[in-house]
Amino acid sequence: MKQRIITALILAPLVILAIFKLSLPLFIALISVVTLIGFWEWTQFVETNNRMVALLPSLAVTGLSFALIPFDAYSLNHLSASHFAILVIGFVWWLFSSGLAITYPKSASLWRDSKLLRHLFGMLTMLPFLWSIIMLRAEGVTSDPYHGSKLVLYVCFIVWAADSGAYFAGKSFGQRKMAPHVSPNKTIEGLIGGILTALLVGWGTAEWFDIQFANLAAFVVITLTTVVISVLGDLVESMFKRVSGIKDSGNIIPGHGGVLDRIDSLTAAFPVFALLYFLFS
């Protein structure tokens, strides 16, 4: 626990600094590196003898996405059908994969023995995350260089608040298991506590950052949906690790495991929030 706290205290300011101070091209480069590390860790879930070979399809698809989807500042502020398509794909994937996690282990029979599906699941997890965080970071960058940074940090804040609220509420009141075959410690009571905490933190952050939602209903629906999917996203990665017999996705972050272990909730939250925000705010 001590190592986890020390690492978090070091990483959190660095993450916030990168979100606000890096230029858009440098931010895109950084988040692309994070995504590639995530793809590397995902190769464990494919269960192949050669992880470098298993990484190649993800590298190819990521490169193709940058060739097909515009990522200059102007294009990212005038989103096209291709931008929305990858957000919709991410949104649908997280609804589907959440169903897989909730119905595990019965659902595992659909994909456990397919390396192709495991590759596909990794791409559906990481690519919408990559593009959604880029789109949010670029939002309004030509008129307000910090608006997009505030949106990115808003998503981080509500996800972190949900994780903390769920932990303490689950410890204090948790009785009914949410998905006992995937993560025995997660409870319905914890989920409710996490949602309430996230809504409170989200309201305060939106006021602080002057993030405008269309109305109160839009704020509640967007934040609530994002938080619920983020909790289920954590379950999805736990499901893949359980099937693959892996405790942590890596050891790159002292006391925290791998990159996927730290961003599992965020990979789900960002595409969902981005799609709903761009459509309804």
C-alpha cells in the first residue's frame, strides 16, 4: 500500500501536467505510446508464443486509423463521420463487453478459444480510448487551449471518484455481489456509492472548470452513464485476466501493476463520455 501511495503521488501531478501543458501534437504522441503499451500488455490475453508477432495486428490497425481519420486541430474541432464512427464502435463495444462480464463464466464459451476474437477485443478496447481522449483534448483548442484539457481531467476525476466511493461504500455496506465470478469484492452497494460520489465530484468539477452541459438532465445522464460503464470496464479487464490466469497486466508501474491495470476504467469511460458529450452538450 505504501508503494502504491508513493507512486500515485508522483504520477498524478505528472499526468495533470501532461494533460494541460503538452501541445496537442505532443499529447497525441504521448497517448499513442500509452495505447501501444496497453496493446503490448493485451498480447498476454491472446495467449500466443510470440508476443511481438501478436502485437503486429494492433500496430497495423492503429497506423491505419491515423491514415484514415484526420487528427489535425481543425478536423478535431469539426468532427466528421469517421470520428463519430469510432466513438459509436467504442460505445457499442462497452455495452456488449459489459454483458460478457456480467454473464461470465457462461459467456466465456463464446470467445475463450478464439485468438481472433481476443485480438479484436483488444482493438475495440484501446482504439476508441485513444481517439476519444484525443478528440476531447482537442475540443475548442483553437479558441481556448485549456478547455479540452479540462474535459479530459473531468473524466479522470469522475472515474477516480467512482473508484474511491465504490471502495469505501463497498467496505462499509457491501452485501450483494455485482459479478462474483469476475470480481468477488465488487458489490451493488459499492456501485451506488461510487455513482453518488462521482455525481457530486462531477458537479463540483464542472462548476470549477466551467464545463457547460446542455442542462442538468444532460449532466446527470452523461456522467451517470460514463461512471456505470467505467465500473463495468474494470470488470471486463478482470474477466480477461481471470480467463488468461493473469494477476496483473504488467509491472511497469511500481505498486500498481501494468498500464491496463491503471486505465481499465478509463478505457471504457472516455469513448462513452466523448460520444454523449459531443451529441448532447
